[in-house]
Amino acid sequence: MLGGKYNSSIANQKYDVLIIGSGISGLCTAALLSKIGRRVLLIE
């Protein structure tokens, strides 16, 4: 379910970590990993 415009530039990027779920744990994990330089993709 895309629910809007699909942005293919996101799909063409390279990420170190994929986090599925943007609850409090997902958000905190994404923020911490980003602070130490990891490329994070967070999706709901």
C-alpha cells in the first residue's frame, strides 16, 4: 500500500539499517543510529 506518490529516489538509496515501525522504540533506535552515522530508513 503506497497511499500516495511513490518516490523512487528513496528506493534507489543505500541504507545500513531498515527499521519497520515508527513507534517509540523505532523512533529512538533510528535517532540513536543516525547520531552515530548510520544511514537509516524508517517506515511505518
